[in-house]
Amino acid sequence: MIPSTEPATVLVTGGAGFIGSHTCVELLARDYEVVVVDDHSNSSPGAIDQVQKLAGRPLTFYRADLRDRAALDAVFEAHPIDAVIHFAAKKAVGESMRIPLDYFDINIGGTTSLLRSMHAHGVHQLVFSSSCSIYGSSAKVPLAEDDPAAPTNPYARSKWICEQLLADACARYPELAVIALRYFNPVGAHPSGKLGEDPLGLPNNVMPYLMQVAVGRLPELPVFGNDYPTPDGTCVRDYIHVTDVADGHRLAVEHLADEPGLRVFNLGTGTGVSVLELVKAFGEACGRPIPYRIEGRRPGDVARLIADSTRVEREWGWHTTQDLAAMCGDAWRFQKLNPHGYGNLSSSEEL
Ligand code: NAD
Ligand code: WQD
């Protein structure tokens, strides 16, 4: 049972997406009522079906764009929302360089639309998806929350602007409690193999690309640069299992009532893994080497991004539970069981 001081109904924007769907499973398992708003611009109805099957409980799903205030207001009117987890956003760095205005419109406009609806309906608790990308090209290792933000692309800037506007909103509305979680590189899948990362189109990120090479949908992984100042020359990242990230959201919801204002936490493992180390670990998980080809550097990439997650460990006792082998093993299980992702699953709209 949930203690009465905790929120019971959570609105999850972007709940059909990669991190949102895993978080919904976690919330349903903890007896929260879950309401999802997602426009499926980067997800499939099948993800919602899988969440409900895994949890053994239904959630309420609305297909809507977050910027549609009337649709959003109708959701707040239909449910006694206690807290919101706001995942819905566009997240591809390269694409954000090509269509920056779309990123500002959806990521910043979506957030202000949500804040307006929350304010209009007396909802004051929000967990916001931020990103390690706001640290930009900082050479510092590891990165802590008080290190300066220096976004280097429109996606990262949209997340940094959202954090800033959330700080301003908290200053104006003292009842507002916001927790921004800056995730590093979430990967992996639900250990059942029924829920995972299924981006629409060619994957932008290394793990879904690796998964599609392993299953034969793509011929080889392009490795973007092997001349970085790192041990093997390829970029180093802090990969974190998506179920550990989902658990961070569950804890954040539980801690929203601790104090008002904006609080910021990194979510990472503190361990750096190079692209070639990841390729090797994934090959071990799927039982055969992954073909790759060294290419030139990808514009905007930085050599190393590693989290200092001391704050969240100290304040909430959060810590990661899954290592790189589990991240690769679970991702591979999902891809093996769903070679075409959620493409062949039924539609939640029929529920
Ligand atoms: P995702 O694309 O899988 O999920 C986002 C979901 O939001 C999708 O289901 C999409 O259909 C939905 N959505 C997008 N725009 C919408 C709109 N205007 N209205 C309603 N729904 C909309 O992405 P994810 O990896 O699950 O990321 C979730 C959040 O975490 C995003 O805010 C992202 O910026 C942030 N984040 C992701 C990562 C990562 O590497 N995956 C790292 C740090 C931060
Ligand atoms: C990881 C490494 C690539 C693809 C992004 C966002 C960040 C956060 C996490 C949202 C890099 C290399 C990649 C490929 C490769 N997301 N790579 N071949 O860029 O660290 O972080 O996702 O907030 O904000 O910037 O993740 O998975 O794209 O790349 O060699 O086909 O893999 O160069 O070194 P990234 P990624």
C-alpha cells in the first residue's frame, strides 16, 4: 500500500516511450494509478499494451500532443492527478541541429503547456526529464549537478531552458515542487524481454543501432571516431540501465513532497565505457562479434561524459543495480524476441 502522504495518481507524459514505458511498469507495480499522454510521434501503441501485460493492471491512455491545451485540460479534469512525470519531448541531438524550432516548440512549448494545465488544476508536483547533454563540452570528469551548464546544440539548450523556466516558475509559485533528473545514457530493456527501446526510423543512439546490427536489420555499426583522448580512442559514456532510471523516477515521486522548489539530480553509474568496450560487451551478450567500421567523428560529440551521482545516493539512497553485461543482455533479449520492435503488436487503442 502507498502511505497516504504519497501521490496516488501519476500523469506520465511520453509514457509510451523508452524510459516512460519502463517507469509506468514500476509505478503500476507500486500501486499508483497511471495516466499516460503520448502522441506516439516516437513510439508505438504496442508499448502501452506490453506495459499493462507486464504490470497485470491497466493504465489510462490518451493519444494527444502535449501542446494541445484543451486535450490536456480534459485529462486533468477527468483524473485526480497528484503528480506528473514529464518525459514527452524530442531527443535526437543531430535532428535538433536541423530543425531547432521544432525542438523549441515541442520541448519548451510542451513544458509550458503542461505547467499551465497543472497550475489551472491545482497540481503542484512535477518530475522533469533533463539530460546530461546540458553539461555540453565540459572536460570535467565526473560531472556534478553544480558544474556549469553549457549546451552545445538546440536539444540540450531546450532542456537547459526548461530547467531555468522551472526554477522561475518555482520562484513565483512557492507551492510548486519540481525534481529535474539529468540522466546520462539510458540503455537496456525490461528483463522479461517484452519492453525495450524501439525508435522509429534509423536509430540515432549507439545501443539501438547495435541491437539492430545484432538482429540483422543493419549491416554494421559505424563507430564515430577513434582519435579521442581516451584509452582506446573512442568516446566514453556513462551507460545506465533503464530499470535503474525508472527506479529513480519512482523515488523522485516519493520525494516530491519533501520540499518545494526546484531540485536537480544526476542519474548515472559513475563508470565510463568506450564505444569499443560496448561493442565487445554486446557481442558477448548475443554470442557473436558485432561488425563495425571506424568512421570520422560525429559533429558535436565530446570525448567523455561520466556522472557524479553522489547527491541522489546520499539524499535518497538511490544506487544502480545493473551492470554493463545486464544492460547488453536485456537489450539483446528484447531485440531477439521482437526483431521488428513493437511493429507486429496490437494497438492499445483497441483496449
Ligand atoms: P522516447 O522518444 O522513447 O519517448 C518520448 C515519448 O514522448 C515518445 O513516446 C513520444 O511519442 C512522446 N512525445 C514526443 N513529443 C510529444 C508531444 N508533443 N506530445 C505528446 N507526446 C510526445 O524518449 P526517451 O528516451 O524515453 O526519453 C524520455 C525523456 O528523457 C525525454 O524528455 C528525453 O529528452 C529525456 N532523456 C533521454 C535520454 C536518452 O538517452 N534516452 C537521456 C537523457 C534525457
Ligand atoms: C554514444 C556514443 C557516439 C551512434 C545522447 C544525447 C544525450 C542523451 C543520451 C538525451 C558516442 C557513439 C553513436 C553510432 C557511434 N540523450 N556512436 N555510432 O551522444 O552520448 O548522448 O543520448 O538526453 O543527451 O546527446 O549517445 O548513443 O548517440 O552515442 O559510434 O551509430 O556512441 O559517437 O560516442 P550520446 P549516443
